Amino acid sequence: MTFEFPHRIPLAQLPTPIEKLEVLTKSLEGPQIYLKRDDYTGVGLTGNKVRKLEFLLAQAIADGCDHVITCGGYQSNHARTTAVAAAKLGLKCHLVLRDGPTVPLEGNLFLSRLFGAEIEYVTPEQYMQVDEIINGVALDIESDGGKAFSIPEGGSNEIGVMGYVKAAEEIVQQLGNMDLPIHHIVVPVGSGGTYAGLLLGKYIFDLPGQVHGINVCDDKAFFVHKTQSILEKANKRYGLGLKVSKIELSIIDGYVGKGYGLSSQSEIDIIKEVARKEGVILDPVYTGKAMLGLVDQVRKGAFKKDENVLFIHTGGVFGLFPKRSLFF
Ligand SMILES: Cc1ncc(COP(=O)(O)O)c(C=O)c1O
């Protein structure tokens, strides 16, 4: 179908490469595992969130906003990426972060401060009403003569989702140039926007292969509902004519481990293994759990030996440093 993207401000280093994980593929004895290096989207801007922010911040500027507000855990990659992108675009960034203010100032949190974000720390109980807190911050900004654009957790709404529709277009072009058939795409799922975007990309750009999401928090039922909700809203906003209930979702549950942001020994081990065998840095919150899930699925025979699997490396490197004591 023909599709016209909404306005976008280029922020990410694109296209990101697709590379084969030779050693891992060999040690698992197939399928062939490829990596889409979305950890290469930038240094401060590393990871999947910048693709969403290209569309979200374009909308913020189109709406005449001079402030941007978002939220997340205190080590949120999305919060850090928003702080960096806002600094680049001359927007004032406000973050509502769960936990703190006694949490160590390191990793993503350190960078959010470095890039000038104003941070409000709230307890996990207060965070349950984060939308109201964000509305309050927006009202304060307004009463001071500013205008705020609010972004939900993870940037996962009908605007942010466009980042991964655009990524799907990019992947289709790359696979064509590489003459590489892909049978499965595997992506970590934290707030659902990346997964939903790839599914939309399948519909709009014929992204090949089945798209599987591995959830790193909550459960399958939660993300089926969340993904469908994002797809419905995108369907309506862009007039896509999509039958959302007909879209086949594949959320592979079972790899949340000890819980969101908590690491098990097998997750730490896979991060070490991929670092040492492939020279690739995974992160403990998203890509480490999802890679463990992928390897486990391969061992259980979920993919055929002669198939090609593309794992989306969604970044998260700065989340590794606060966890360093778990490694050695
Ligand atoms: C590094 C990283 N990978 C994956 C995800 C999951 O992406 P999404 O929130 O779009 O599901 C996130 C954010 O939640 C992230 O920061």
C-alpha cells in the first residue's frame, strides 16, 4: 500500500547495519541469527527510543511546544534519549522518574542530568498515577508561559509507533540489497511500541517473516491488549483500514525472569557470552532477557535450522553499568 509518513525530524544515525552473529549461530547449530544494530542509532541517542522520538518531537514542535515531559523508571533509556534529543532540539525536558531521589546517579540517570533534564522523583505508589503527575507538570509549565508536549512511558503511542514502521521500511530495503530472506524477527517488548511498529510495518511495507515479541515485564495477555490498543489508535489516526483483530500476534512469554529490571544468573551469563563471542554489548533489562529467550527458543526447536532470524538490538547499553557488580 502507499503510505505517507507524518512529519519526522531526523535524529538517529540511519540506516543501522544488519550483521550476522556467526559464532552464536555456529554454537547453536542453526538457525542463522542476524542482528539489526539499533544500538548504533547514536551515542547519547543509542537504542530504539530515538526512532520514536523522531516522530514525537516533530509533533511537539509542530504543536508549538517548548517543553517536553515524559516518565519511566529511574534508569529509563527512553527518559535519557528524550533528554538528549530535547537538548539537541532546544526543548526543555522534564522527567517523572519512579524511585529516587536516593538512587545512585549513574547510567541513564546520570546522562539525563548531564543533558539538562529537570527530574521529579516519585515513589512507585505515586507513579501509578503518573499521567496526573505529568498533567500537573504541564499545567505548571503553562502557568509560567510555556507549552508542554507529553510523551507516555516508552514513547509507545500512535505517534511513536511510526518510528518502527519507518524501521520496517529500512529493513525491507536492506534485506533486498543483501538478498537475504528473513523468516522470523525477534524483538524485546517493554512498552509495546517497537513491536507494534514492526507489525504495522509488516502490513504497510511487507516486512518479511513472523514478528515475535519477547516481553521483559508483565505478561502475554497484557501485551496482546497493549499492542492491539496501539494498533487501533494508529489505524484511526492514519486511516490505515487495518483489521486489528485479524493481525496475528506472537508474544513469547516466559523470559521476564525475576521481574522487570531484575537479573538472573542466566541473563548475566548470556550477556557475557555474547560480549565474548561476538563483541556485542547487550543490556540487562531488555536485550539480555530477550536474547536469552531467543537462544532458549532455538534450543527448544521453535525455528528450523535452515531459517534466518533477525534479532532487533534495541540498545540499552547505559543500563549495564549500574549492574556491574552482578558480573564479576
Ligand atoms: C533498550 C530497550 N530495548 C527495548 C525496549 C522495549 O521497547 P518498547 O518499549 O517499544 O516495547 C526498551 C524500552 O522499553 C528499551 O529501552
